[in-house]
Amino acid sequence: MFSASHFLFRKGFYTVRYASLLSGHTIYSMQQSHQIQTRVPHMTTPTNDRLNYELLVRKDVADVYENIRKNLKRVQVESVLPLAYYHFDGDGKCLRPLVILCWAKAINFILKETSPKVIENQKKVAQVAEMVHGTCLYHHDDVIDDAIKRRAKPTINFHCGQKKSIWAGDFVLGRALETISQIPNNEVCILLTRMILNFVTGELMQLDTGATEEERFSQYIDKTFNKTASVFAYSCKAVLVLAGADATLQTTAFEFGRQLGIAYQLVDDIIDFSAIASTEYGKARAVYLNQGLANMPVLFAAQQFPELNPMILRRFKEPGDVAAAYSLILKSDGLQRTKELAIQYYGDAMDKIAQLSQSPYQEMLFTLCAKRTFCHRYLSCKVAKTTIQSIQSHRTLCITWAVIRRT
């Protein structure tokens, strides 16, 4: 069983982790000898200034996880505490709070917003987003997926059973709702509760098999927005509302979150058919097929191999369905077409960042999204047969983005 001390916050963790994540802007780039014009602005923030701005983001992310743990610590039943802490040790990618807080700081920089109350409420938005995502891990990955591992460590469901996993998730969600109620802005409260509603709707849509062959693609994108991208979209919009940004900027932030979240899921779909799923992400291969779910590579493959359609309708439940489907998907162009679709959504997200006024935080958003969301998860899976190298130039990132979109 777990002990509460096992989950205590490691004070030195963030200094090391985020120095690796952000500082130096180490990203992956495709080698190109020619210059390609893009709509991404060329950033020239001095190195020392850039590191100072990144330190501020790292501190805010650390505050988010510390506040989550403080919030969860208020329990009447002590045995709940290690379960509630389990997914909030900061040992994941921390992508959601990083992206949300970079957007918050980017707009604060532009609007010269320095109010401590505004900044504190923006952190609460990131806190809620991470707790809602954590609820997904308890309920979906631990119970619905019946997963043994998550983020390369055993799930609570595996150790303690479904009941404790479900109750722990409910407890975290309750604390998230309490945090929403502490934000003194009705519009933001509506956005965050709508995010939770969309999240649950996405889970229900995933269980629905009633879509026709013509409806599957649009339903899958709608499901992906609700289940994955809505957390990015509503949270990014919420921090701009708190800063007093105009409606155009709010829409830009929302659309960024939508495009980024969908691209993120499409890349995850590709990883599901890769050996790196188990070696780097602690996931089994073909998880979605084994759950009876048809993700985007499956839908594309079914256009080439119609024999997949009856398997999709029966959710791959007959003996041999998963193995047969897996083989057909690898023979098809489903993975390649999913890659191309992910690139399209990813490029659209980068376009939204480019619409912001130039600032060090805009630069960080470009780098963060390229490294942690797309290039890191996707190119490292060897899906692209292109040589990659580590660089420290934001200009090369801009070139990379254009090259990827044209590939």
C-alpha cells in the first residue's frame, strides 16, 4: 500500500525538471539548409532575460502543484490522502499547467496586467484543469481502461481496486469544483464548469457506437474536443478573461486550445500503434483496440479495408478481431494520414500563437508546444524518417514548423 510520505513534494524537483524542459529552448528540428518564410515571428529575446521569464513560469507551475496538494490535504479520512496525491506528484509532462500559465503570462505581458489577485486566479484555473485531468486518470485510465500502469507506475485500480480509484477521483473532482467557486468571476466559473461537462460528454461519446461510416470522422473529432481539447481550450480562454483581454484574443486562445488538444490526441493515436508506447509512456500497444475503440488510424484504415467496418461495429469483441485489425492498420495508410491530420491541427495551433504580440512568453509557447506536444511525442516515435537534432535557436523552430506543415 502507499504511504503519505511517499507522495511528499520534492522541493528540488522543479528546478531540475523545468531547467531541462524550458531553459535553453532545447527542441527537436528537421535539418534544413534553406530558409523558409513563415508567419511565425522571429524572436530575439536575450538569453539572460529569457531565463528570468522562464523562472517565473517554473515557479508558478510549482505553485499550482503545491496548491493542489494543500487543497487535497483537507480530508477527514486520512487514508484518502495518499490516493488523492497519487497523480499530483508532478512526475508527468505537466503540459496543461505549463501551456495555460504561458498563455496567462503572455497576455499579462501584453496588457501590462500585474494584479496579484488576477495572477492568483489564473493559477487557480491551471489548478482546476490539472485536477480535472487527474480525475480522468482515476476514472478512465484506472477503471474504464482497467489499466495496470500509467506514466510507468502502477495504477491505483491495480493496487487498491476500482472502488477506491473511483472514490479518489470523485474526491479530486469535488475539490476542483470547490476551487472554481473561489474564483470571483462568473464568466470564468461558467467556462470551467462547461469544461467539466464537455469532458464527461466526451467520455460518453466514446462509448457510443451508433455513428454511421459517414459520421464517424466528425464524431471522432467532436469526441476528441470534448474529452481532450476542451481542457486546453476553456482554460486558455479563462485566463484571458481574468486578464481583461478582448473577445478576439479570447477566441484566439480558445481555438489554440482546441487545435492543440486535437493534435495531441491524434499523436497519441499514432503512439498507440508504436513500440514506444510501452517503452517510453508506460502504455501497452493497441490499447484502444483492446478497449473496443476505433481511433483515427482505424477509421482511415477502414476506408482501404472495408472488412474493418463490422469489427468496429462489434467493438473488436470476437476472437481474433484485435490481431486482424492491428495487422490491417499497419498495412494501410491510416497512420500516415493520421500524421498528416495531426500536422494540420498542430500548425493551426501555432498560427494562433503567432497572432499574439511578440513577447518572451510567446516564444516559450512556440518552444513548449513544439518540444513537449508534437515533436517530442511524435518524431521520437520514429514515425517521421527524418534526422533530428537538438538546437537552441528559435529561428530554427520557425523553419521546422513550416517544413513539418509542408511535409
